[in-house]
Amino acid sequence: MAMPEWLRRRRNKHETTEDAAQWTKCPKCGEVLYRKDLAANLSVCPKCHYHFRMHAFDRVSMIIDSDFNEIGNEVVPGDPLKWTDTKSYPDKLAAAREKSQLTEGVVCGFGTIAGHAVALAVMDFNFRGGTMGTVVGERIAMLLEEARKRKVPCIIFTASGGARMEEGMLALMQMAKVTAAVSRFMGDGNFFLTVLTDPTTGGVSASFAFQGDIIIGEARAMIGFAGRRVIEQTIRQKLPDNFQTAEFLLEKGHIDMVVERSHMKETLARLLDYTAKKAPVAV
């Protein structure tokens, strides 16, 4: 698939040192993989089908037909609590920007999927573990409100370690803020879909991740609230090997389907096509 021009411009701006590393090892099976081949395979190991975590813009490029019009990029975090531990919060944010080439842990905007206009948010674990702070909450809420005005479906790809501790209660408040935005959006009869990718945990899983009309789990994604070890120590029981996987949640009825990354766009297109064509019920 040819790289869209909007993504090419971003790649030209942000060349990272990681580009120099030609090979990587699959953390599951140990296979040594050529990075360009891995990227061509949507960052899925061809041997064991392990799904590497994707950069937000690579995910957007995989899903969106062509152009992607980003919104909210001008909203950036401050330092409301003047947090300092081994590093100050501004220093942590600067390091996260350098590592991820993102301004925050979510990218939001508008584009089309198989010709259907959509609002799309993609969280990125590379930025502070995808933690949800004030800016992540604000950007997602902005997207939902704009999608509500435009009356287009909204899709959110989640990837998060939970609320951002450096912003304290202000970060926890985003759970309620985004949940309220989702409720207003869905209350107007708009279609809301979430795709839970590896990992989706903490405050994100406890709020909007499970509010979708349809909830998709990406294959083999880790999805939960608290960590496995915390739960085992609390209940003093050994948990199943597949506990907190997308497949386990599907088996227990918590999500609607599990989709391989290679089939994600066609699945979303089919769902969008169905909702677009569904006629209102006569009263």
C-alpha cells in the first residue's frame, strides 16, 4: 500500500534513530525480522502472528482511505501539579515527544473508511504508556463533539496503561468527561465503536473503552483493569493462562468480536456500511 502524502510529510519531518535499526526480534517466538518486511505485514510477526504495538500514524494510515485531517493537535499538556520525582513532568513530556514523535498520547481527526466519513481517535502506548491525562481527555471529547455536529460515526482505538499519575485527580476526571461526551454523542443516535488494542487497561478500560455500540478486540490484545499479579495476590488464586486477552473477553461476553489486524479495515467498513444502510423502524 502506498504511503499517503500526509503521512509522508510527517515521516520526512520526524526521522528517528530507530529507523537505522534494520532488524528486530519478535518478543514471543524470537524470530529475527527485517523491519521493512514487518511494516509491510502491518507489524504482525509472520511466524507466530504476534501483534507488535503500532505507532498511531501507522494505525491511521492502515485504516483511513487517503487524507486524514487532524484536530486538537494544538492542545498540549501543562504542569498543573508541578510534579517532580526523578525527573520533572515537563522533562518527562519532552522525552516522550522525542521517543514517540507525537505531542500527546492520542491522535484525533477525520477521514474516510471505504468511503464512509468517520471521526477517528488512535491512542499510542509509545507516549507515556498511553496514559490518559487532561489533554488526551480533551482531544477525545473535542472529537466526539465535532463528530456529533457533523453526524458521523466515531471510532476510537484504545491503548493505555490508565490514568496519568503526574496529573492526579485532573487525569481521573477525564474518565467522567469522556464518558459524558460519549453519552451525548450516542444520545443523538450516532454510531460509536471502540477497538481495544494491546494493552487497554486502567481508567480507559473502566470508561469509554467499553461504551461502544460495538466493541472489537484486536487479536491477542491484553485487556483488563488491574494487573494480573495484583488480582492473583488479592484473590489468592491462579488465573487462567489466557486471562485478560481479547479472546478470553469474547468467550465471557464482554466484547462483540475479535479481529486480526489484517482484517480490521474490512471489518470496520462492513460495520459502517451496515449502519449507514440500516433503515429506521416505522412507528
